[in-house]
Amino acid sequence: MMGSLKPSSYLNLARAFRDFGDGFVAVLLPVYLTALGLGAFEVGLVATLALLGSALMTLAIGLRSAGRDQRLLLIMASMLMVATGLAFAGANSFPVLLLVAFMGTINPSAGSVSIFVPLEHAVLADCASNIERTRLFARYSLIGALAAAAGSLAAASPELLSSIGVSRLTAIKAMFLLYGLLGVAGGLMYQRLPSLSLEEKASSSSLGPSRSIVYKLAALFSIDAFAGGFVVQSLLALWLFDKFGLSLAAASVFFFWSGLCSAISFPAAAWLSLRIGLINTMVYTHIPSSMCLIGAAVSPRLDMALGLLLIRALLSQMDVPTRTSYVMAVVTPAERAAAASLTSVPRSLAAAASPAIAGAMFAAGFTAWPLMICGTLKIAYDLLLLLAFRHIKPPEEQ
């Protein structure tokens, strides 16, 4: 029965609705903008403004959420998602699209980068013991990844609709309307949550004893995110379209399987972290994935590139639940919402800078450079993270 579900279950369902929408929007965004007559640089600029706006709103939410009803904030974020879908479906001019991307919830990365993140992470962390925390975040990430994979597959819908006489542009606009409806569904899930305002958080400062740890993590995560911004899913789709002439239907199938590979990695990450630790799991799975990305950048054949990208998908997201669990573990409960925000915001700000640079590289013909830069910077981040935090253990590892 829906009324008897735990708060974590409602959050998981809400994330499933949201990530399903993010899954098809990330693939359709470059197709939609291209259909409107825009080029690679403009695609990158829209992605940049979307990530920048998300970062600023995430910062505001994280810093101002202590002591407030987090359920109400999540419902308001869902209303913004609804408005974003409606506005994107109705927009035709580039300036309007830029404005909606900046002020809305469009996510070109199809990952967990949004104003929902600090609120959901803080609530989830309060739902589990230390030993169960990573498993809970892995389940949360698994559900999101499966939904995003299904969303990627749904990105082929405009081609199916065009085969029965619906214009491609009209079909894509309909998908953005569906994105708005998914915001309604998510809001209904949040509405079933209990009031999530905590007295102790209201009386505490945003960050206290864990301030230095959070700032160091935020600085390192920003390197990782800046690197990842060169290959957000919308730009990776654009690279596959341009370099290999991949069709929208084939791209949607590929991103579906890529999403499934990522989903498989989340429970594997929880299992592995219990044996080698959270930091080691983050680093020792991330470096091989970056090497696969560099290999895909120089692959002369489509099958080789797709194979390496699928191997990357199996490994690259194993740091997502482990990273979140680590941040929530090394701060006090009263600092969790602020810590989630202050480690997410630099990631979003850093990631916002690179899509426009990548778009300019694509437009100039340097199509392999964004992938190679991404892989190289991510390896540097992993080594720095291991060096700085290998001795700072979460409670379950002490």
C-alpha cells in the first residue's frame, strides 16, 4: 500500500520519475536544438547554462533548508520541473531556451545533478544506520539509473511517431510535455512524505566541525565535475551523431544499455566498499573507466567506441553512492543538508564551464579532445582524492 511505504521508498519513486525524464531529455536535447537550427556551440551553451542555474539553486536550497520543511521544498522543486517541461515544449527562440535552461531543471547529464539532490541526500542519510548507509544510497542510485536507462530508450519515441505521420519536431515537443507530467508524479510522491523539518537542524549552523573536510572534498569534486562536463550525455550523443552518423533510435538503445551497466555497478559498489573501503572503491574503479573513455576517443570504428563506452559505464558510476555515503558519514547529522549542497554546488559550477568549451571544440573539428581531456582530468582527480583522504575513515571502517 502506498500509504504504508517508508520515506526512502517515496524518495526512490520520485527519483525514478525524475530520472526517467532526464534520461530521454539528455538524448533528445541536442536533437531538438539541432532541429531548431542551432549548432554544436549552442548545444554546449544550453548545457552550460542548465548546469550553472542548477548549481546556484542547489546552493540556495542547501544553505537555506536547515530547519525548513524539506517536503515542501521538494514539492516546489517538482513544480519547477513541471514549468520547465511546459516552457521547453513551447519555446522556439534561442534566448528563451537559454533562459529556461538556466532557471529550470533540464539536466543534460542524465545524472543526479539538480536542486533535489541535497534535500534527498539529507533525508536518506537520516533513514539508515552507518552500516546500511552505503547500501541505501546504492539502492537509491540503482533505481535512478534503471529509470534513466528506460528514459534513454524512450528517446526513440519521436522517430516512431514520425513513422506514423507526426512531425519530428512536434514529437520531441511532446516528450518535453511528458517531462512536465513526470514532475507532477514526483510531486505527488513528495506530498506523501511526513514533515521533514528538524528542530536540531534549525538551531545549528550550516557547517560546523566538518567545515574543512567539506571544503576539501568540494574542491576535489569540482575537478571531477569539470572533467565530466566535457562529456555530459547530451554532448556524448552529439559526438556519436557527428563522428559515426549514429541514428536517434540506435543512440537511444545504446544509452539504454549504458544506463543498465551503470545500474548494475551501484549494488556492486556497495558490496565492494564493505571490503576495500569507500575511498578505495571510488578511486580504483574510476581510473580504468577514464582510460576506457580516452580509448573510445581515438577508436576508428563505432563498435570499438561503443564497447569501450559500455565498459566505462560499468565502472564510472561506482563512485556515486560511495561518494555520497562518504560525505554523509564524515559530517555530523546537523550538517548533512549543507554538506550535500556544498559538495554538489562546486561540482555543478565546475561542470557548467566545460560543455560550452566542448561545444566549441566540436564546432572547430576537434571532436576527440573533449573525451581525452575528460579522461585525463578524472585520473588526476582520483589520485588527488586518494592522497588526501585515504586516512579519513567513515565510522563503519574505523
